[in-house]
Amino acid sequence: MATTDDDTPVTPATAVVHLGREPHAHHGFVNVPVYRGSTVLYPTLASLDAMTQAYTYGRRGTPTVRALEDALTRLAGGADTKLAASGYQAVTTALLAFVEAGDHILMVDTTYQPTRQFCDYMLRRLGVETEYYDPLIGSGIARLIRPNTRLVYVESPGSQTFEMQDVPAIAAAARAASDKIWVLADNTWASPLYCQPLALGADVSIEAGTKYLVGHADALLGSVTSNKRAARHIERSAGHLGVCPGSEETFLGLRGLRTLDVRLARHQETGLSLARWLQGRTEITRVMHPALPDDPGHALWKRDCKGSTGLFAVLLRPVSRRALAAFLDGLKLFGMGYSWGGYESLVIPFDCSSYRTAAPWTGEGQTLRFHAGLENADDLIADLAAGFDRMAAASI
């Protein structure tokens, strides 16, 4: 159960329609206007000295930004949210909020690859040591915690290969070791509608709003929602780093919020239809989708999530590059491109074997990541079937 801005109990489907809206504060218009601006005027010297008015400078927030931040805070069950210009900026802002030279952090081995690159390059330069851990470690993470461990980072399901993590067990182990350890979660796959990491024990929930929140592949946006004890650290980090989202992008995030529930339902339905169909194809040796009953992480997904979205992966039987190109290049309804979460279906080949260290990837064959968009599932299946025919012909 969620609540509206006036604390009326409603379902999340209703909450996304009403949160962050004050029509009568904007002359009755149902959408929050786009506030573009840097300078904010103060009526008196006393008000300038006090710096207590609601808005002080464009970088520190506008009514448009505040509307989306407040809505996401309520959806995620947090104390505060800070928006960022991208999901990646949200990740880096959150990491930098808690670490300093000499610290040690535990990062899940299946994390989003740019997060890994930030740890290996920027954090290392700043004197922070990153240790990667097996996503299936659960409470066993306790044995990796050191006196100088400052945070544990989770991403469930894992980026690219979709391993589910036992987030409550990991968070409990971190809490038992020290109240100075922070637990950060990348929740982009599920969104706050389908998973609430703060309720599972995390201190911070990070999302690339670029994906499902915006939902139309036309804006970059990120968010960091924190619990009460972490909120001041995130606010300070965002302020010192000058983190702020674009005005138009924030408005597009608010627009996407209104249809998030109905779009996720379609992404979930179509994604599962494609995943089940692919399970029956002889070209596929494994489908990686935690909502499938035979997936190794299904029990954790069922416990921690309210639904699944449109992103999953498959492992192909070994084929030549020529045959793979025949499959991918001729697809009519699946585009090849990075990002996901928009209305369009996507597919991208990947190989994570070169950068996994704690849990090496040993799958034989080409891995493909699919995003199921809002098209008709039967049309998408027909497109994939024709692709497999081309792949077979090219393999002869």
C-alpha cells in the first residue's frame, strides 16, 4: 500500500498518477510546469541572510525537481531523494557520499559495468579499495568485511546475467559487523513499483530513471533515494558535486511516472512471453530471467519483488560470427543499441567473461540481452523466429 501526498492510502498504481502533483498551486493545470532557471530572487536582505526560503538557486532544486523527488521518495519508502543527470551520475554520487581514502568497499561482481569502471579507476585513484564478491554469497559476506569496510553494494538481479541476491541477508550481515557500513542497491531493473530495497535493509536505492521511469528513450535521468540515516550524506555529496538534473528531463520523468504502472505490466507480460518461447528453442541453452520458475534465483525474486520487467538474457549454442550477424542484422522489430526501458524492443550481444573476477562467467556460446518493449508479443516472436531461420541458413 502506498499513499498520496496528503497521506491517503492507495495502491501504487494510483500513487504514480497522483504523487508530486499540486494542480491548484499551478492555476489548475494538472502537470507540474517546467521551471527553467538559475537565479532565484530574495525579497529582503533578511531572507538572503537566512537562506530559508523554499528555493535558493536553480542548481539546488526547482518546483519541478522537488515534485519528482518527493514522488520517488514516497514510492520507495525513503526519507529523501536526490535527482541526478543520469543513472551513472546517481551511482557515483551515492558511492562518493560514504567513502574516503583508506576505505574498503564490497562490490557485487555482477554490477553495471560503468560502476565497476568507476571503482577501478576513480575510487582507486582516491585511495579506496574495491573488492568484488560473488552475487550468491548471501550472509557469507560477513567473512569479507574488514575493520575499514565502509559500504556493500548490491544489484539484484545482476547486470547482464540476472543473478538474484539475498539482499536482506547481506544487509543484516553488514549491520551486525558495524553501524558504520552502508548498504547501497541498484534497483533500476525492478523500479520502486516492483522492489523496495530500503525495506529489504538497504540504506540507499539508486535508479537510472533513463530506463523505465522516463520510458520513452528520450531523456537521461538518475535518482538516489535514501533512508533517514543516509539522507544527509547523499544531500551533502550531491551538493558538493554540483549534481542536478535538466529541467526538461525532470519533466519527462514526471510524465513517465504517470504511466509507469501500466507500462511495466506490459513489459512484464511481453518479457515473460518471449522468455518462455525462447526456452523452447533448440538454439538456446539457457534463459536468464528470475521470474521463470526454473531460474536459480526464482525463490528470492518471488520473496523480494512484486513483478518482473522486460529485461533478460539468453545463452545461445555456439555459432559463427557470420551466423550471429545474420540473426541480428535482419531483425525488424528489435533494435541494437545500449540502454533499455523504453517503449522499443532491443537486443545486444555481450561478453562479460573478461571483467568478472569473483564469479567468473563460464557459459559457452554467445550471450544476448533482450529488452521487451511495448509491441505485440506475437509480432516480436515472429521476428525472432525469422532471425533463427537466417542464422540456421548462414550456419550451413
